[in-house]
Amino acid sequence: MKLNHKTIFAFLPFLAAFCTYAQQKKHLRPEEYGQWYQMAAGTLSHNGKWMTYSMQHTDGRDTLFLKNTVVGITRSFPSGRGESFSPNDRWFAHVESDTVKLLDLHDGLRKAFGGFTGYRFLRGSSVLCLQNEESGKLKLVNLSDWKETALSGVSNVVFDKSGTKIAFVEGEKPLQAVRYIDLAKGHKSEWLPLAKDGQFESLSWNETGRALALLRKTGDLSEGVPEYELWLYDDVAKKEAPAVLKKEDSAFPEGDYLPLSPLHVSSNGTAVFFETSRIPDNRPNSEKNSIVQIWHNNESQLPPSEKDADWFANRPKWTAWLPKAKSVRVLETQDYENAVLVNKEKFALLYRTGNYRPHYLYHGDYTDAYLMNLSTGELRLVAKKIHDEYARIIVSKGGNHILYFKEKQWWSYDVLTAKTVSLTGRLDIAFENEEFDRSREKGPYGCGGWMNGGEYVLLYDKFDVWLVSPDGQTRKRLTTGRENNLIWRMAKTGTGKLVRESYSGLVVNDFSLSEGFCLKFRDHENHDEGLAYYSKGHLRHLARRSATISDIYQSDDAKTLVFAESRFDSSPSLQVLENNGDVKLLAQANGQQAKFDWGKSELIRYSVGNTKLKGVLIWPAGYVAGKKYPMIVNIYEKKSHLLHEYTNPSTALSDGFNATDFSLEGYFVLLPDIVFTPNEPGKSALNCITAAVNAVLEKGVVDKDALGLVGHSFGGYETALTITQTDMFKAAVAGAMVTDPVGYYLTLDGWGNSNMWRFEEYQMRIRAPYYGPEFRENSPVMNADKINTPLLIWVGDKDGNIPWWESMKLNNALWRLKKKHVFLVYKGEDHVLLKKESREDLYKRMMHWFAVHLKDATPEDWAN
């Protein structure tokens, strides 16, 4: 067929229309949400040349990936987990089902070891130890010649810190033995003296791998209550009999016994730390068997302290045994409730809250901190009246200094000299979080960690990171965030390993000043984020993004940095930042998103009085200019930090709300910042919400007659309270909330603790007397007659945080007043929904509720 010019020009419009149609993005439907998955960063090799990550699907189809950060070679391992690199980065291992798989990263050699579910690289990178705890198999593989040593009937396997020594229990109960292997001498195992023909548990090496402690079962106090004796080999190489601690020893605490307990051996091998418990009293007790409880007006707390006393008497108590001194010291008592080891286990830091009772809070207002010399038992006061809150007492890595926050400043206590100095008192900068607006005393901006084993500590003000010596002589600001409106923090501030998880203080990471370290910043105004590296007194900027930066990994030589990056409209990706400043894509999640319409997020600004605030406005997917859309407002406290948060679309949500889902369904979504005035949570929320909504309405893109409000927990309380004060919202959804503040204040929570702390110290922000007008003014139930907004209430009937009947009270009030509402009670569910069927049901009903009231959809029977 011959085409003339007229034919060609006539065909062009059809061609253009076809191309436009071909490129047009699709609307994503809920039934397609299952295509989305989570990408989880894994492990970076020590040399920075390899990175792992996994793709995790909701149906369990997980895949582990290994990718070369230099040339991009990628390997995938379906159902792979538990990956790691050998210390020399030659070997990569992971687990698939009951098989450990090994890959030589130099030549590609692969090995598979069936029948094993765990592994560990030992003695540098020369030995691979394979384990199967269930079957009791253990195998040592020499990675140079592939020679194997196999053992069976093995349990309680423990490794020393260097990965050179292994100790384990061999045989069946009750005729077991304890053996150990010193890999420096080969793979042959040796018996420990006397450690045979018994039942052994809780093996534990000291830090040097010289001393080993264990428990040997001696019998049962009663049915199901075993007791043990404690053994310590202070030097396993000497093959000498152990020191033994028994309940019958004169030094052992009277009335206590030694239960199954985790053990910790001091670094010098001279002390063992374990738990003791009170011997159960099975004798008849008239008070315990009484048909009545007696509560007095002078109780130190609610419930009465007798209950607390019984609980403490029967809880495991951290105890120290010093065999050479023939000394046993119970560190935790009813007076000193908590203990942590400091200064290489020579001292214990003890907490005492009983001096500040009666307390109307969760654990009490304040604590006194004491230091016990474990050799002499001497007690020394460190500080009085420190606010009893996580991260206000911090121990240095070496344990020579105790840092605490009190009276708006950081203080340092020297364990060796007993000297206390103020670290920040002379600085004309606030280290107290001035923006904190809950009821309790303001806390610090935070601590970024210790430097050089405790030589310095890193402290935060609102914008910057400070390097401070514990003696207060050095105070140096490392960043210039205040001048540039940037908030600087350490990129990695993870908690150091605790000896015992019940310790309420904090042991933070330790960094090297000579090696340098990575920092992260966030722009206070536009929420851009970035990374920089501090080395040799200089701060070198590495990257800045209009995105969220997370999951930061750094190679040992600091030449390679891997980080995750995401935005509301861009699924998380892994980026590699090389030493020359180049950034390249390593992996991208959810590439299928490119085929679908997606919304976008932006910051909005508004003011309440003299306070300038921000919020996040999320636009509808496939937005059409000139059209006005309905808008959902989701509230809690401050939410503008969620500007760049990416959330997978999902129909199975723990609280029913997902901003991405609503954007896909054609809604604007507003996430406003809310700040509070004491004793006025309701008025504060209303003022902030109203100002934020008005700022959006000024854009002319939202239908003012199609506004919805949604919140969960404290956000649910705010939602219910807000609609007692305004009729601007045409529908609302509130879940798992307080509705009767007086009633909630005067009851106990699901764990048997008074709720008063939630008002006087926490989110409820009402410190006025419960019988005053403030409680009535901030009560959804007492103002239910003013509610004209159709309200969907939901709750789980096993909610241990806020009892379900709190939501029921508002339901009953609205029912009596004949107000438009629906009450959903999910059977067997807690404060958030855990069952998939419950989550999907709430998603559908919430979406339908807003569609009916904001989009004029035809209501289903339940929504009438």
C-alpha cells in the first residue's frame, strides 16, 4: 500500500493518541496490593565489596540477595536467611531450611551442609562451626583442607569472644558431661574436671576465654521447680577442680535458692553474676488465702505495695559470687530494685526509687543512684533524685564514668575518684528538649555515644553534636547545625550489648576519634536529609537528599557507605556512596510501581498563635487539576517527620489507616503537627487541626464539605474530642481510645497498674485535679451531646492498654443520645489488630465509611 502525504498527516493524530494511551499509568486496585513487598537491608562485608538484602513478601516468599557493590554481580537465594561474611571476607554463608550454604567469594566455590540450621565462623576465618540444636549435631570444618570433625548429642554450645574456644554439654540428661575445644590446639575435645554424670546448663565464658562458669542441677525444690549449684573454672587450661557455690553454703542468701539462670563471668574471671530466687513458701497463709484484699489510704502505690512486695520477693535477683573472697552479694533488693555492672565488674550501679513514694506514676518519679564496691560491699551515693526514665543514666563502655541528666544539664560521675562535674552547665545552649510537651519533666535531646572507650562523650543540643570530656575540661561543638538550620546526629547510635536485659539504664556505642565516624543531618525547615563524615577535625559532606535516609552501613575502612533512601512516591532503594563521592543505585524495591498512578507529598505551614507549625499534605494518585477532592485528616502528635515516609499499599493494617491507600482511592491526606498547652489537650488539638485544614483549603484543591478525621489510641481520643468542638468534619473514625478521662484516671490498666501516670506524666497532659473542670472539658463522653459528626468506633475486646469498655462508654452515650455512629468490637484483638481477617475487615469498613459520607457512596446495611 502506498501512503501519500495526506494519508500520513491524517494518521498522525491517531498515532499520537495511541502513544499517549500506551504510556498512560493505571489505577492500582486493592486486589493488586499483593504485588508489593518489603526490602530489608542486611549485612555489608567488612571490606565494603558485598551487600546483602532481602525481598520479603506478605505470602512468605522471601528471597535473600547478595550483590557486589563495585561491579554489580548479584546472586539470589530463595528462602535464604541468617547470612554473614567471614572476618576476612572470603566466605559468605547463609541458611536455607535445614541446610547451611557456603560460597567462596574469591573463586565462586559452593558447599552445602545438610542437616544444620546454624553456623559460626571461628578462629578468624579458618573454621566453620555447624550446629543443629534440635538434633544435637555439631560439626567443625577446616576451610583450608575441608577436614571435618563431627560430634553428636551436643547442647548448650557457647563460644568465647575470640572464636577460639568452644564449650558444650554432651550426652542425655541426667548423665551429661561438659567438654571444651581449644581450636588453637586442634579440634580435639577435652573433659572438664568433675563435670560428668550430671545435668548441666547455662555455660558462660568470660571475655578472655580463660574462665568458664556453669550450673549443675542438684534436684527439685518442688514439682517443676529445679534448683542448681554454681561452678566456676577460673582457668580451664589448668584442668583443676572448679569452685562450687551451693545453697547450703553459709555465704548463700538465707531463704533463697539458685534457679536456672543466665550467667556472666567477670572479665578477670574472679566473679560470677547470676540470679537467686526466694524458696517457694507452700505453707498455708491466711492473708494470701483471705477472701478480701485490704487497701489503705497510706499505700505507697496502687495496687497496694503488698502485691508489689510479693512480686519482688519472688522475682529473680541479680547476685554476685566472688569465690576467692567466699562472698555472695545480692545486688537487687526491695530497696535497690535494679543493678548494672560497671568498671569491669568491680562495681554495681544500683537504683533506689522507694525514697520518692507515694508515687502516682508508672514506676515512680525519681530514683537515687548508688555505687556498690563488690569486693567490700561499700555503698556510695552517685546522685539523688534523677528522673526515673530511660536514657537519663548512661554508663561508659569501660565503666569508669556514669553520665546522668538532671536539672537541665548533663553530669559525669567518676567511678574511681567519686568526683561529679557538670558537663554542660557553663554552656549557653539548651541540652534539655525544649519542644517536649508531655506532662512530665523535660528530658535531654540525647547522647550519641562514647568516644575512645570513654575518653569523650557525644552530647546533643537541638541542632548539634558536642564532644565533651567526662572531666568537663573539653567541650567542642563538632557541627554547625544551628547556623544552617540542620539537626545533626550520629548516624549509628545503637545500644551496646547489655549483660542483662532488665537493666533500665543505657549502654551506648563507642566510637573512635582517630578512625572517624559518620553523621546524619535533617534540615529543620524542609526535612531534607543527608550524610557526612567526621575525621581529623573536619566534617566532609557526602550526600543530601529530599528523602528519608536510613539503614546506614559503613565498611571497616570507611571507604564504602551503603544507605537506604525513600520518599512517599519512591519505594526504598539501597544506594552505594563511594570514597570519591559517587552515589550509585544498588537495589530498588517495587519496580512495578512505575506502571501505576501515585500521589506525592509536600510540607504545608501554618501558625497557632505565635507558634509556627508544619504538616504533610499527600495528594491523590492521578490528581486532575481543577477538580476538588475529599480529604482525610489523620492525627496523633507531631507528624511532619513523615513527609518522605514510603508505605506499601495494604488491606491488612493494624489500625486500619494507610495514607497510601487513601491517596490511591482519590483522597487528599493531611498529617498535621499538633502541639499542646498543659491541661488543654482538646483545645490544643482543635486549634492545630483547624489551622492546618484551613491552610490546605486555601489551595483550592479540597472540598470543604468532604473532610474526614481519623485517629487511633491517643489519636482516637483526639478525634472523639475534636468532633465535640467542631462540625467541620463530615465523618470520623476513632479506635482504641480513652473517652472518659475521670474513669480512666481512677482505674488500673490491663497489667494492674494505675493509669494516673498517663495524665500526670504522659500523653493525656492533664495534671489538674480529676474533679476539676479540666477533666470535664476534655472528656468525649461528657461532651457527647455536642457530637454531630457520624462516628465509626472500633476496638479489640482484649485491649490491655486501654480497656475496650472505654470505647463502649462513648458508644453507649451516643446510643442514648440517638447520635449517628457504629461501634465495631473485634473479638480476641488487642490495642492493635493482629489477625489478618480483622485487619482486612477494618480496612474495608473504614474505607466504606468515608466513601459513604465523603463521596456519597451507597451505604451497606451495617453502615446505615
